[in-house]
Amino acid sequence: MKILMLSHGHPAFSIGGAEVASYNLHKGLNATDGVHSHYLARVGPPIARHRDTPFMSLRQQERETLFYADDYDHFRLSNRDLDSLTRDFERFIADVKPDVVHFHHFLGFGVEALRAVRRAVPHAPIVVTLHEYLSICNNHGQMVKTKNHALCTRSSPAECNVCFADIAPAQFMRRELFIKSFFAECDAFVSPSHFLLDRFAAWGLPREKLHMFENGLDGGEAAPARQAGRDGRRNRFGYFGQLTPFKGAKVLVEAVCRVPPDIWGDDSTLNIFGGNLEVQPEAFQQEFKRLIQQAGRRVRFFGSYKSPDLPQLMREIDWVVVPSTWWENSPVVIQEAFFHGRPIITSDIGGMAEKIRHNVDGLHFRASSAESLVDRLVEAIRTPALWSKLRARIRKPVTAVEAAEQHLELYRQLLGRRQRASGSGRQRIAAVAAAS
């Protein structure tokens, strides 16, 4: 079976969790007998486009290709460069001749790429992995209100207009119908959380097309547990991921600053490994830097990291904190922390609350509440036995190969369904011809 895997970024150039998840699935598929996966990742500036073609390799691995796209309408999730799609993209798809096409994101490619695939390979099932609520929500796909940053539970043209007063409700309705017209080309939608799938079902995607599969992890060798501090204290906290206004890093630093000095002591530390701060809004950058300075010796900011660095970084960490202020889906850092046997302290909403069981393999705190997080940090520091209890109940995450096997079962079902539908169509045509 030949799979074409599409991603909105390549891990060599972009460190997001969706990129890592798509690449892990690609590797897991290629490690399976009788399966060949080709990886097509979108790139843009600062990488320069080739003069004559949007395709390039830049010395990536075999069956890994990059597609340059930089004319994107974020409101409509649309690629304005339709010539590249209809001319170059469709020709590439037809040349690869995949049995299945799997979009691990259409961001950058545009929703028009779904129809381009259908034209190029009419009988190949199209699968889309949903990573966030971008199709539903114009606020970066976070489903967070723009005015007061409150969590949003549903979308409608009128409610979206409240967040974006300069965009008429009718435009939001046209946006939804536009996106759904391309989603009609898809055979299945996949997500690693039931929470996100429920949101998309409420938005109108057919429930029978929605499938929950965990992202597969290619974690290498697990990091050993850190030697506990004095009196068995487990007081080394870690943040891993991107630094955006929705990831809750500000809430985390504020909470660390509020832990009483006699509890924090001189040996507790929060290590922040976060990237992409430099591309965030200037106000967020300045506020984050101010908080880091205010925290003093309590917080150490190391900047971004690559996935291969993680086992070494985890050696100095007891607890991983996932403090996002939006619903989240299934942050890869959760699987990475569990792979390395680190309990997680997390916000009590969305996919985070679904993946991390309170007082079983982690701790929940009230989302966006620094005071609630303070309580969990104090509990973690003052109760040394809690760490061992939670660590013992951690379930190992799904591997890349196991995830590939789950996806392959879905691919086979979709292929069989399309073949049966095609056979029925031929029989009807033959019957009509015979009758005439």
C-alpha cells in the first residue's frame, strides 16, 4: 500500500507537535511490511522558492518532498495560488499514484488541495487529521473569546462577529460553507482526542466519519528518574513547547512566583524549554520577559529545543507542567512526558483533562488560575510520595508503529468501501446499457 502523508511543516524546519506527530506516523508506516509512505511538507519563508517549481528536497530523506506555498488566506483557510495547485500539485499527486492520501494538516496547502487530490486520484480515500479548531474558529483555532479570553463552547456567525466586529456574520457563514464544501471530499477525519471530535460533530461533520487514534511516539530511550532532593523532595518542574499567548506559560511563571519561599526553598526550579517567542505579539513578549526577570532564580529559560534533545533534558525534571489556557487537543508533550515516566500537572479542560487522570497519573488545576496552580505546585513539593504513586500508574504511550497499524486498518476499510462503491457504480452502468 502506498500512502501520501501531507503536513503543514517539516520537523527539520518547524518544531510544532503536529509536525512531529505526522512525521512519526510517516516513519511508523514505512517500518511496516508492504507499506510505503511518501512525506510531503509545506514550507515558506525564510526558505526561498525554486524558480521553476514549488517542489524541492533540500537534502531530506528518501520519499520526503517539500512544497513551497506562501499565498495563504487565513480567514478562508485558502491557497490563493491556485495555479500551483492545479498545475504542479495535481501533477505530483498523479505521479506518486498513492492508494491513500492523508492530510495531517491542510494549513498552507489550503482546503482547495483536498479537491485537487480528488481530481488527481479519484479513487484514493482522503483522510484528514484535525489538530485544533481552525475550521471552526477564526481566533487561531483556539475557541477562546478575543475580548475577555474566556473559553468558547460553540461557534455561530453572530457569536463569531462579536469576537471580530469588522467581519459580518454573513461572511462567517460563507466561510463555514466554503470549508465544508471541501470537507465533503474527505472519507474520514482523525483526531487523538474524543473532546475535539465531539466539537467537530457538533459543528456538523458526519459522526460516522470521525475516528479517534492516538498520535504515535518515537521517543528513543526513556530518561531515568532524577535522584530526589533532600527529604525526598520532587521539586524540579519543566515546561516544554511553544511560547504562545494560549499555552499558559505566563500563568505558570506567575504561579511559581507565588509559592511561599519556605515551601519553594532554594532547591526548587522551573526550567522552561520554549520556542517561537520571537514571533509572538510584542506585548506578550515583553510581559513574558518581565515575568521571567521577576521570578529570578526560581525560573530558568533555556529557549527552544529539538525532539532528540528531550531525553537529556528530562533527566533534570520531576514534573512536566502543561498549563494551556485553551481547550487543546492532544499535546505531544503529554505523550513525551509519560514516555519518560514524568507525572504531569495540567489545566483541567479539553484534551488535557481527557489524557491526564487527576490523582492517577497527574494533577489537574483550574485553567488560567495561577492560584489553583500554586496549590498543585505546593502539593507536589510537600508530598514526596505523591510523585512515585502517580509515576507508577502512567500508561506507556502508543508507539509510531502501533499508530501506523491503527491507521492502516482504517485505510483498508476506506479502500474496501470505495472499491465496493466503484463496483456497484459499474454494475449500474452495465445494467442501464444492457436495458437500452
